[in-house]
Amino acid sequence: MHTQTLSFRVRVARTPQDLQAACRVRAESYGHHLPHLQATLMEPDLLDSDESTAVVLCVDKESGRAIGTARFQTNACGKLLIEHSISVPEAMRDDTRAEISRLSAVPGSDPLVKLSLMKASYLFCLARQVRWMVISARSEALIRQYQRLGFTDLFEDKRMVNLLHVGRLDHRILRFNVTAAEREWREPRHRLYEFIFDTSHPDVDLFTTQPALPQRAPRVHAHPSAWSVPTVRQPMHELSVRVASARMVVVN
């Protein structure tokens, strides 16, 4: 396994500023396709703060600007958002599931942003012991992108489904078997196998407690009578398990 450095970092949104930045990315990415939803996308919704949900944010290292985002919701606390519009096949009902939504990148951003968000989705699902990812798409081009990543249609007839939570627009629903992915991609040596499974990306860090956006240092106002130089307390070392730094193979 080798290590690749990216031009951006992918972290969980941990502050109101992080979440607001994710909303701006959503609005910028989807706004030109769905202008009637742009204002709605600019503000967090109830699901963004739900305990079953994590929002991740891509932040450009050079500018500090948010350039991509995705949201992961598990069925640990009940139905997925998409399941208010569909019923999943019986074979999946007893399995752990996660819906990937609001996956977006600002126009002109690094081409690896969306692929890194998909890797983050996979790592999140491994950490939560999720078997199935579920995602929706409208355009044929986007559907083909997900199919190249290993997604298949949830319904055999490839029907378009009217989704309540996205303005009753028709979408194709696709699924991805998380637990079988490494094996299925390794045998034919899928062209993205190396990036997803055989490369360590320290910049894709879902376990840090640091906010996604760079934090500005507070101003320090020296007291005129102060003679000593104040010291900075160093934070205690935290041991974290980094899934992205180790090859993880899950067997069905």
C-alpha cells in the first residue's frame, strides 16, 4: 500500500460553521440544475443534526474554501430518508443500511473530490458495520458514474421513483454491497481498486475531532504590565483508529 496526498482534506463537519459551509456547497453544486431548491439547500435541515447522520466536508488546503460535501445516514435509529418514498427489497430489510445524499462538489474543483467522497462513504460504512449503501440519481450521466463505482439498480425493472424529500422528482435508486466490494473489485482488478482499497489517504480523516474548516487563532492582547511570555498548553495525545491507513477486508 502506498500513500497519496490530496490537495484537500475530508473531515466530518463538527461545527455550525462547517455545516453552513456544506450547505453553501450544496446550493452552489445543485443550484444551477434545481434553482427552485437553491434557497432551501442554503440552510441545514433536521436530518443534518440527527444522531444517525454524519456530514463530511472537503476543504481546499490552499484557500481554506469548502469544495465538496456528502451526507451519510444509517438506519440505526429508524428508516432512511429515502425509505419514506420506497420499500427496500425483502432481502435487505434485516441488514444495516446507509443512504448517501447531498453528494456534491463545486464547479471547477479537484477531479478527485467526488471520488474521495465515495471513499469516505465506504470507510464510514465499514466503521458503522453497514452492509448496503443506497443512493439516488436523476441524470443518466450520474447513474453511469455510480454504476462505474459498482452500484447496481435497487429494483430489477430500473424504475424511476418519485422521492418526497427532493421535491417529488423522479430518481433511479441504486445500491452498493459494502461487505463484498473489496473482493468483487480485486478479482477483475477494477480500475478504481488501487485508489479505494490499496492507497492510504491521510487527508481523508473521519476520526479527527478537529473541525473541517481551518480555525482562526484568537487575538491575544498583551497587558502592558505583563513581563512574562504566556505559554500554550498542548492538548493531550488522543489515540484514534484510522481506517484509511490500513487495508480492511470484510468477508460476507
